Amino acid sequence: MKHNVLGGTGISVSQLCFGVLPMGPNQFGLSPEEGGQLIREGILSGINFLDTAQSYGTYPHIRQALDSLKHKRDDVVIATKSTASTYEEMKAAVEEARAALDRDVIDIFHLHAARVDASVFKERQGALECLVDSKSKGVIRAVGISTHSVSAVRAAMDISEIDVIFPIINKEGLGILHGTRDEMAGAIRQASLRGKGVYAMKALGGGNLLDDRRGAIDYVRNLPGVSSVAIGMVNRDELTMNLCIFNDQEVAEELAETTLREKKLIVQVFCKGCGRCVEICPNMAMEVIDGKAGNHAEKCILCGYCAPVCPEFAIRLV
Ligand code: SF4
Ligand code: SF4
């Protein structure tokens, strides 16, 4: 599989990044053993790049894979992220990741900033300062931002402390905030020309573009400036199929059919109507009506960000 260096970081990553969100407790609920086995298979098949977050609950899955790889464990590049706002909160998030993953150094640590615009850098200045200090102490290798916002990508390219940008982009423009698909593609290209490392999320639009998996992936992986594409995987068929695509191999027809898995979001009856899911949703896809949350499927990109904030554990992506 092709590998690319992420901007000026010197970090070389496989073009297919293993997205570790959907195997976690908020979505498919694989055990750390099951998830760890799948990640291990991905790494042994040529993937060296994993993307996770403090809120995904998947550090144990990654730890299982790393522990089983022994001498190869340090060859794996790990990106994680936190929604922390203050210096102290981010410091705790970095320490949590180091301890949970049993790693002295985390490769890439992002401000997890899905729905906010360019104001994020002012509003979460303390968290950004902590990441910059962590890098100077050698505790992380690169500082990043993960975002759905075109304006945040544009702002990040002017901030010298940001090494890596992790934006949403897909061929239908699903879930992109503060601009169009083509404006996001332009911002990505510009950011890369300014020396930022860019890898992309949601190439499959949270499962909405599965009808043309190869076309959707090829659109993103061929965009100028994109070094890698994070794709969430929860079973061996999906892993095999994505490996075929990224290795430019044909995909067996039966395999293409088995991986046409439709995801959906379910709000369970014990929803209390508190509205936290409405506040966090980047796409205005949740609404509380008559004391119960409802999902607007046409706006929902199945990103899963609403599930962990629900105090009642009422949201499931299945
Ligand atoms: S966060 Fe949970 S309890 Fe609150 S409105 Fe949303 S689904 Fe209901
Ligand atoms: S409703 Fe939930 S899963 Fe859907 S876009 Fe909003 S945060 Fe993401």
C-alpha cells in the first residue's frame, strides 16, 4: 500500500487509515479482544495508521492490538483527539491516552472540534497551548485539529503550531460546515501547500455512500493534498474490501455485497428529552419534540458524536 508523509511532520502513514470509532461502545460494541484482533489484522496487512479519540472508548481495543504486535507496536502511528477546552483538561487527556495506550509518545493529538468554526482557536486556546507544550516536551509528535468546518481548515493553515488537519470531505459534500465540497477541497489543497499534513474523514459519508464505495473512496484519496483517508471498519469483510481498494485490486462481487451494510441511528424509549444531542450534533440532525429526541435521517451523517453525550445512553448506531 502507498505511504505518504504528513506535511512537514516527517510521519509516514499508509493511505488507508484505520478508523477506530465504529467498533467502540457507542456503535458496534466490539469487545477489546474482537476489535484488537481486527486492528492487528489490518496492521499485518499493511496499515500503519490508526485514528481514535478520547470519547470513542476504543483505547482498550488499540491496546489489545499493540500488545499482540510486540516489536512492531512502535511502528504504528496513532492519532487521537479530545474535546478539552482548558490547558488542564487537555493535559489530563494526553496523560490518559499515554497511559491507556501504554505509549510514552502519542504521534498526533488533535483538538476534537467537529462543529465549531475558526473561533475554536480562541475559545480553546488553553487546550491548544497544552498540545504545543506537550510537543515541545516530546510527549506528542504533532499537533492537529479535526473539523467539519471549511473556515476552521482555512484558519488552521495560518497557525504555525498546527501540523496536521483532519477534515471531513466526501464526494456528495455530506456534513461539511461553513462551505461547499469544492471549497473544502480547495482549503485542503491550500493547507497542504502551506506544509500541513492532511488526512480525511467521512469519505463514505457515515455509510450513506456505500452504494459506490470505490468511487467515494477514490474521490477522496485522489484529492490534491490528502495523504491518507480514515475509514471506520468493524469486520473482516470491510477490512478486506478496503485493502483491495487501496491496493488497487479488484473486489470480489460477493464481498462487495456483504459490505453494503446500512447503518442507522436509533433513539431508545428512555430518552428524557434533555437536548444534549441537539447541542452537539454538527448537522442539526437531532430535534426534541414533545419531550423526545428524533433524528432527521436526511441530515444525519451517522458520525456518532451524539451517542456519548446522552446521559441516558439512549442513542445507538447500529
Ligand atoms: S441526549 Fe439522550 S436523553 Fe437527551 S434528548 Fe438526546 S437522546 Fe434524549
Ligand atoms: S444525529 Fe448524531 S450521528 Fe447524526 S449527524 Fe448528528 S451527531 Fe452525528
